Amino acid sequence: MSSDITVLYFARLREAVGTSEELMPLPHGVSTAGDLLRHLADTDEQKKFAFEGLDIKIAVNQEQATPDTAIAAGDEIALFPPVTGG
């Protein structure tokens, strides 16, 4: 099993961060999806700006998740901007 996680960015998040996918080691001290969002925003100014003020939707291993959902090495974490419609 890989010690890395895969982070996927969709829609305007993908455009704002400049990539659709990144593979990275699970950061030390990060154990939930919310921890990961905070870590990404705290360590990357572009991501901080992209996430700011958004209620980002999360999926872990293709299942809807919350910020409290546990994550582990080998997981796929997908991040979506809020859906708008009319």
C-alpha cells in the first residue's frame, strides 16, 4: 500500500489551483479530511486563496465525506466547490 494520498480537484478548484490531481505523502499530523484542507491552505498560498470562503465538498475513496472523515495513506481525496444552480 502506498504511503501517499491522491488529492483530486474539480471544477473551479481545479482551475484555481492549476492542477486536477496531485500525489503527496500524507502530511504528518493530518488524520481527517478537514485537517488536510487546513494543511493545504496553510502551506500553499494559491490553495488558501482558492479555498477561502468556500464550503468545499469532500469525497474520500469516492464516498461523500465530512471534514471529520478519517483519511489514511493510500486514500483518494476529492475536493469540489459548492454546487450552484438555478
